[in-house]
Amino acid sequence: MVEEFKIIEKYIPQLSKPSYMLIGLPDAGLVGGIVSEYLINNLQLKEYGELYSPDLLPPISHVSNGQVMSPVKLYHSSNLIVVHSWIALPVNALYPLAKSIVSYAKKYDINTIISITGIPVPNRLDLQELNTYWVTSTEDLAEELSKYPEIKKFTEGYVAGPYAPILLESKFNGIRNFLLVVESFQDLPDPEASAKALQFISKYIGIAVDISGLLKEAEEIRDRIRGLMEQTKRQMPEYSLGRPSTYA
């Protein structure tokens, strides 16, 4: 039997329809995690629950206001549940987490699960416009998303990481789930990619979110990277002087 997460709720949130569940897990560019944390803070979402498993979570706890908590938490607004992880999850936890999330979405009759990730591109720093793609678990949702010109169908390839099992578990349970994939940095936080994702999500769900804070942070990161690259270029001639002291 596959181990599942225990979900501990302080209370049962009353959600209006249509209702959505947004998943924010650490991944490429931290795109999903940045989006979920930004929504939690910007919309002042209420924390109401935690996901816990002594067998699946690493020995890390989150501390908030002096109290210890699970690093995987649940937040909500009037029609939105956010699942946010403050830590990267181990591989053996991903399928059990997917089962728990989809089961929980069914329990609350969630209309659509929304996942967000980044797709690393080598020329990310030079891109003025980031492409955004979608992958879905159901045909009707694919037909619905194809009507939005600002996002493109991810036609061929594969999805790896924490969102892959959530998509598959959603598909096999008949749950509407789409993964939004935005071009991003690989090893750096990418608030610009997160802002791009958030722009579409706010339109899709019908919520007003000010993304100016993310865009300002993105410009600061760009400036720091460019400055580091210029500094590296200036040092390169010094690095290349001389001959190696050993040969293979």
C-alpha cells in the first residue's frame, strides 16, 4: 500500500464555485513556489491546514511566529486553495503527495487543479518575452486552454519533477488539471517567469493581483547577473594566462 500524507485541518474552508487548487512546489526557477508564496502574501490567504508524513518528509520543520509546523501547508481564499511547500520534496514523496492532493481535490469538488513550473532555456537572460506553454489531464480542459492566445500547447516531450505525478494522478481520476510551463532560469529564482504565470492565472481564475513587485525583483536579478557576467569577462584574460602545470 502506498503511504499517503496525513492532512490536518484547523477548520473546513467554505469555497464558492468555480473553485481552484493551485500547487506551488520548488522546481526549475522556483516558478511555482514564487507564485504560490506571492499569492499567499498579496491576497492575504488564510492558513488552515498542513500535510504531514513522518515517513515521506525530510527531517525539516517550518517555524512561523515561534511555532513549529509542517513545511507543506494549505491556504485558502473564497474560491482558491493553495498547496505550498517551503522545502524541496524527496523523490519518494512525490507520488504519495500526488495521490493525497488529487484525493483532497475530489473531496472538496475542486473544478480545476493548477500547477506551475519553469522550463530552463540557455539564452534566458537575453529573452525579452517568455513563452508560456500548457499541458492538461483532460480533453475538455485542453480545448478550453487552446482559446487563450497568450499560452501555447506543449505538443511533444516529457514532464519531469514534482508536477508529473500530479498530472497523471489527475488524468486517471478524471480531475481537470493543467500545468503552466514558463521559460525560466535553471538554477536561479525567476520572478519574471513567475509574474508571467501569475498574469495568466489571475485572468483565468478572475482575481486581481499586482505583479509589479515581482517585475521589480526580476529586473534586480537581471542587473546582478549582467554585472557578474561583465566582471567575469574582465577577469577572463587573467584566467587564461600561463600554462597548466600538469598534463593528462
